[in-house]
Amino acid sequence: MRRLGSRWARAACVTAVVGGVVSPAGAAQADTAPQSYSGTLADGATWVADVPANWNGTMILFSHGYSSMVAQNAPNPATKKDLLAAGYAMVGSSYSGPSLWALSSAVDDQFGSLEAIGKIVGEPRRTIAWGQSMGGLVSALETQKAHGRIDGTLTTCGLVAGALNLNNYQLAGEYAASRLLSPKPIQLVDYKNADDATAAVAALNQVTTDAQKTPQGRARIALAAALVNEPTWYTGAAAPGPRDYEAQEVQQQQALVGPGWSRYEGARPQIELAAGGNSSWTAGVDFAAALASSTHADQVRALYRAAGLDLRADLATLTRDADIHADPKAVATLARTSMVTGHLAVPELNIHTIHDQLVPVEQENWYARQVKRAGSGSLLRQAYINGTGHCAFQPAETITALHALEHRLDTGRWGDITAPAELNAAAASLDLADSTAARYVPFAVPRLVGGLGEPGR
């Protein structure tokens, strides 16, 4: 890790920024403590930054996820502490809205915060975009719009397949639960307020809980889970066996009534607000083709057979009765603000837990093919962690991924640096509490069910 000369140390003492409000929170601290800064951009977004006394010249431009409009510059306190100790500076913004789905402003706000801290401490030697969850989509968009402002990108549990894919496959699973499990239709789109979404979440949770009591209900829950790309491991020390379909369904049902329906349908009003209407549809979807593309198709077929249900009849019913249409203007808005082109301007490394309940790992499959079609495949690498949970990484796992990306930037080639064995060995060499527990594994990512351009869509 290179140390920088006195020019960077002198720059860190500057405390004024043009066109913003700055507070050097660490001015009275000891010289060895990180210096903290904060400010406000012209559009009202706030930003925070930390620059350690031993700054190595690399700035982390951190993009936070959905559900918060508070400026953040690290994924969690433990990782922040480790990065500062290693000499990294970090900056991140709050985004300016108008909704929690802030993709219309997030990229500009992030680059604005980078410019603001640069005017205080000087231009970094290197800038790495790091995004988490929805912030992973923000960072992927920054990769396309780098224009010399970032040198590389790390996405962690990133929503890299974008909003249109997210909304469509979630709606497919919600619609299946409403049509096959509920005695009356549940309103799934075109919400007037958050109360409409709250009622939908409550109804979906109730029918999913009730259906779990019978073999027929459990088979239909598994179908809805497959359509929404729900993984088969939610809690417990290990995933159910590959053919333990009943145990897998229990895990899926618990996830759906846990973070699942609550986040899927609960976030829809905010996305509709940002888009100006409903951007997802069921009309025209071939649900038989959609299930056939799922890695969980065998599970669904087995549970239907055991329950004595006609799977073909249910799939035909879903296809026949699908009548939700999208607002073309809303689709166009999200296509412009919240979808990737696949054209990468800088190297990018994505990491994902295999069993992610909120941003399924299948998004990485769709993204990789989009990047390949755009001719940028050589710039992208992806690595996978054998764990459950959304963004459930250990600091050593993400910091090792950061070092792998830095190796690519230093050498101009990936080599085998992102191979699971290499990543686990690199994590073990770190002087961190969780260094020996890295969980990178070989993994072939399944196709995204219900994604744009996928079977059935």
C-alpha cells in the first residue's frame, strides 16, 4: 500500500468548500485521529467524509442502500473502522429524493460529494465507487458515467439488474400469491398512499401464513417463491439439502412473511412515486415459461405432485387472468434513471451472498449477460459467498474484495485474483477478527426469473 507525500497531508488541513456547508468535526482531535467532514450540496443532499491521518490516497465513494436518506460513507461501523485504520478515506451522500428510490439524483449527489471533499483535502490518487444493495445499482451507474471521476467499482449485494427487473419479478410472485392463495384479489400496484401498501403486505402475510397449514398451500407458496427468485435458505446454520424440498419451502415461507412481502410491496409506493406511476406488469407474461426458467422448478413440481395439485392448471390460470398493465411513462422513467446499459468505463467487481432474500443472486446473471452484450465483459468479475441474508458480509470478505479490485487497477489484469481460494486466502492474511472465516465458493449463478428478456417476459 503506497503512502502519499506531504502534498496530500497539507491538503487535508483545508476546511473550506465552495458552494457548500462544511463542518470539520475532527478539528480538535489528535493529529493521529481521522478528520471528519460534512456538508450540504446545492440540491439539499448532505454528505459526510472521513480522512485518516495516514491517508493512502484512495477515496472510497460509498453509495448506501434503500430505506435511508441519511448520508453514509461506509456499509457498517466495523468495516469503516477497519478501512480508516488501513488508511482509506471515505465519502458518501444522502441523496436528495424526492422518494427513497432516489436514483434520479443519487449518481449526481455522489459525484457532488466527491467533488466537495476533493476541494477540502485535495484530489485523491484513486477513487473507488463502493455500493451496497440499491447503492450497488448507483455504483454500477457510476461505472457507466465515470468520466475520469472513479477508477474502479465494487458492488456488494447490488441491485444491479435495475428497477424494472426488480418490480416485474416481485409483482409476478405477489400476483401468484394473490390469485392462488387469497379469497379475494389483493391490490398490488397503483397505490395512492403508504396505507394501501401496508394493507397489501398484511394481506399477503396472512394468506401465506394460512396456506402454510396445508400441502396444497405449501406447493403454491413454493410457486410464488420461485417466481420472485426467493432462495431456499433463510435461517439456521446451513441450507436445507438440495432435494429436501419441504424444508426448502419452509425457509422460503419464513422469508416471505419476514422481510419478503414487507420489503417487496412496502417499497412499491416509493418506486411508483419516483417513476410517476406503476412500472410493472403481469399482462402477457407466460407463467409456465417463467417457472421453467427457475432453478426451483423441480422443487415446485415435486411439491405439487405430493399435494395432488395440477401445476399446469395453476400456471394456465395465472397466464389467463394476468391483467396488470404498466404506465408507459413510468417504465420510461425507470429505464432512464434505474437501469444499466452494461457499458463499463472502469473495472468492476461484484460480490453477493448466494442466499439473498431481498436482492436475489440471480440479478448477477442478468447483469453479466448485459455487460457481455455491451462488449465490456473483460472489465467485470463476480464472486460469491456461501451465506444467507441480504448484505450479510463479514468485513474481511468485503475488504478482501476491495484489495482484489485494487490488484486489477494496479496490474491491468484480473488473473486468478477473484477465484474463491485466492479470496479466502487473502482474507485469512488480513489482521482482522473475522479473517479466517471468509466464505467465498465456486458458484454458477442461475437465470433471473421474470427479468426483461428472460423466458416468460
